[in-house]
Amino acid sequence: MGKQLDVIVIGAGVVGLSAAIATQARGLNVTVLDREGPAAGASAGNAGAFAFTDILPLASPGILKKAPKWLLDPLGPLSVPPAYAVQIAPWMFRFWRACSPKHVAHSTAAQTALMDLSKAELEPFLQQTGTLPMLRKEGNLQVYEGEAEFKASLPGWTAREEHGIEFHHLNKAEIEEIQPGLASRFTHGTFTPGWYSIADPRLYTLALAEHFITRGGTVERAEITALRSVEGGVEIIAADGAVRRARKVVLAAGAFSHRIARTIGETIPLETERGYNTTLPQDAFDLRTQVTFGGHGFVVTRLSTGIRVGGAVELGGLKLPPNFRRSEAMLKKAQAFLPGLKPHGGVQWMGFRPSLPDSLPAIGSAQATPHIVHAFGHGHLGLTQSAGTARIVADLLTGQPSAIDITSFSPQRF
């Protein structure tokens, strides 16, 4: 066992590295440990969006109305593989309970506070890390097939309006001005100008790792299997038997976090939204803004490295093999929705998005010891909420008052 460090962050995704940088900036010595290295998980293959307007939880009455139809389609926007159905049943029950209007209102308010903090922290953080040139402010266009689908979306936009989010409803001609080339079936749209994106999420996360290392931080590959509270700190046990020690630990290991939390006596109902995508060459389509096909559960995004078609939710855990027919199904739909799309030369990907039943992350101290801080469970909003989460984590580690009330994100709320 070597010297005791100030802080060890478990997880080298965008949340873990952002927290490490924010903590390092407070003058603490920080080491990051990850089973595969920086940007190896969901931080590499996400849609690249800072979706600050996406304040409505996945757990909502609206999803309950759509879920039965979606679940009947094994390649649809929401699926549960039969081999995983029994295992995920307790999580699904919690998810169903979180869909009540009272819970949705609570989750929306909490999500909005974290979104506002994350947006306020983002550009200073990008400036600090030299990554500001990677930021894009191109908005997001949600499109609807007909009057009925558009009207069904209106309660969600009313909720956003109540929280001060800017948006503009569009007719077919106005849609064409923002994004030419959409199929004629999309008759209505809504544009949110406050929706930002990053040039490429993998390159951004790697740039954060480089910034962290050049300022004295250390990133090591290690698969962490257990934590142990000891006097004055925490012991971190790796799969190879190596033991490290730190005064404080940040658990930001994404979809694997609950396994590690279990070793200190915490049962946190974390599940995995398995996300799929295909990244096509840059010339695949003349994309002007990110386009969301909400009725089909996927988006099309312009990155500096290509056109990414991806999304949907497959609640299938960590062990089942990828079902890349889901990527193929989304790409086939994208061809129909964007008739000029060139579908060839794409690279498929599947990644694990850590998700809690109420759609809120777990951010806060462990029950066993204040020396361990949890920062995981952001679902499909890890990139979006990374800068805000980093600020909260750094405040917790240094004993500063939190910038927002984090009671709703308590890891012990379940």
C-alpha cells in the first residue's frame, strides 16, 4: 500500500474527470482510477448534447401511455429483453411509482435546479480546461408526425415554459428553414435554441483527461471491486488485490457504481439504459441542428467526426450481449425520415447509461462514511450535468455549502 492520497475518483468518464478537475482546482491531490481508461464507456458514444432543456424525467405519465406499445416492439424506443425481465422487475416497479404526478413535479424541479447549475458552470469549465472551442450552440429540433402527436407534446412544453425555457413551435415551412430535407410526414416541430452540443464527446472527454494530467493529476487503469471505510479515510481494493488509500473517494463509475457501493453496505437501485448508435461519415447528410424523433426515441446529431444516429432505451443490464439490430432499426428509420441520408460506412456502438428509477442521479455522501461521495446515475444526461455535478462534488469534498439543494439527489432516498 502506497501513500495516502487526498482524493481518488473511481471512473474516468465525463462525470468522473470533470469532478477530478474541479477538485484538483481546489488544491487537492487527485488520482483517477478506471477499469478501461478515459472515455471508454458512455462518455464516448453519446449524442454529444448538453440538453439543458431536457428537464422532464423519463419516469412520467406520458411514458406510461407509450410504454405498452413500445415494449411490444423488441427493436422499439423502449425494450426489456425477455432474459432480463425478472431481474429488472423491482426497478420497474420503482419506475412506475415515480411516474405519479406528485413525483414527476418533484423530479422536474430538482432536475431543473441541476440543469441551471450545470449550464452556469459549463462555459467557465470549458474555458478553464481549454475545450471551449469544442462547444456548439446549434439548438435542437423536435419533430412530430401530425397534429395529434404535436398536441400530445404540449403539456411537456408548458412545464418547460413554467421553468423559463425558451422554445418556438414551428409549422412545416419553418421546419424546412431550420433543417431542410426532412420527410413530408413531419408536419410540426419545436425548436429549442438553448440546447448546446460538443464537437465530439469522446474527444472532449480525452481532452479533459489530458488537462487533468498536465496539471499533475494521475489516471491509472484499475478495476475497483470494493471500498472499505478506515480511520481517517477509505481503502480502495482492486480486482488484482492491490489496495490504495485516500482521505476521500468519489464513486463515479457509471453503470458499475452500484456494485462497488454494495461493498460499503449501500443498496442503490441502479440499472442500465443500454444505448445504441451508428456514426456515419461527415458527408452522410447536411445536418444543421440536432434533430429529435421523439415518437421513435432517437436523435440524429452532427459531430466533428460524423453524423450520429442513436438513442432508444434497452433495459438489459451489464451482461447480455449487444443487440445491434437496434442500431440497424434506427438507421433504417433515419433513412426514411431523412430521405437524402447516405447510410453506408457507419460504425456501430453500444454503451451503458446508468439510470435510477426516478430519473435523478445519486449525488451525495455515502451512508457509511462522509469520506465517500457518490456521483452516478445520470442516465442519458451525464455529459449535460457533468459540470454541475463536478461543482457539487468539489464543494462536498472541501466542506463548502452546496450551490443548490441536493436533498433530492440523496443516494439514500430509495
